[in-house]
Amino acid sequence: MLLEITGLCSHYGRIRALDGVDLSVGDSELVAIVGANGAGKTTLLRTISGVQPASDGSIRFRGADITRTPPAKRVRLGIAQVPEGRQMFAPMSVEDNLILGGFTRPRHEIDSSLETVYGLFPRLKERRRQPAGTLSGGEQQMLAIARALMAKPDLLLMDEPSMGLAPRIVERIFDTIRELRSTGVTMLLVEQNAFAALSVADRGYVLESGRIVLAGRAAELLADDRVKAAYLGL
């Protein structure tokens, strides 16, 4: 198993944001985490990437315990995150944002990775000299994904990639996710749009108030009456 999380807890002061989370992600899997606002989805990804400290439990990556490993070292181990809200370096060019995403790689690998992500996102190549802050919302989301891919991650953490985007752009982003999945990229996807997330995922977890309340194959969760009522509006 690529990622194994056991009994994971995390706090903001006295508030427990994660309460004994257990989950796993296998090589080449796309696993979705769905839940309402405030369920702890973003906190979970931030704790996996090391930005948010764990207060209990363990995170194992390729069998090694990384629960206390600094965030920069986790990137070098093969974990990269596409953050909620894109978080571009707005005054910098598209290409400079991408180069920063590959800061853990040798320069010759950065050049190769640039060609790879430009092949995946031709629009970014067209706009590579343009300040990132002048891109549209959809283009910024493409840039956020491409920037994370520059690190050549073994595990890609994606936080709310559809947030704030028009439906047509959301479709394009999920087409990109499907394309990445077809190439064997392992992903842990956090998404409020439960139908879209479970439609592309292999497996899924439902997070409520910091706890996993349902887990299973994505198709099974899509058919579950509780998921339909709470997250699919059915």
C-alpha cells in the first residue's frame, strides 16, 4: 500500500478537526474524500502533506512512518499537493511558478517535466511568459495541477479542484483528472462535488466531523442511499 493512515487526529487549539481517521491509497489508485464544508477534508490533506501537525495516529508512506517528517522532505519522498484556492505566485510568470514546483528535482529533470506538463496543458505553454495572476480561474487550476506534477510525485493530493469554477471548466478539470488517472498517477482527491469525485474514483471515503463514516468502492458509494440523500441531492 502506498499510503496508510491509522487513527489520525489533528487539532486547531482545543478543536479536534480529525478524529481517528483510517484510510489507505494503493499504487495507481484514485481515492476520493467527500464531505460537507467543515468536515475536515482540507485538514486531512494538510496533515498528510505535513503542513498541519498530527496530534495522534500515524501516516505511513511506502511503509515508512512520516508522521513527524517535515513538509519539504515529504515532497522529496514523493508527495505533492494541489492546494485549495490554487495559491499562485501571482506576479511571477506561469513558467516560473512551474519551475518552483520542481524545486526538489535536478535542473535537467525540470526541463523534461516542463515539456511534459506543457503537453498536458497546451494553454499554459501559450501563456508561459504571462503573470500567473492574470490567468482565468480555470487556467490557474491547470497551473496548480501542473506545478504539483513538476515534483514528479508518487502521490498527488488534490484539494477541491472544482471550487469556484464554471461547470464547463469543471468538466475540463475532471477530464484532466481522468487523463492523469489513465497514465497511472496515484491521487487522493478531496472534493465537495461528490458525484464528480466518485464518478472518476476507484474508491471513496465519506468524512463527517473529522471521522470516516462510510468507505467503499466508488460505484457502491454512488448507489448508497445515505450518500445520495446527503451529498447528491437525491
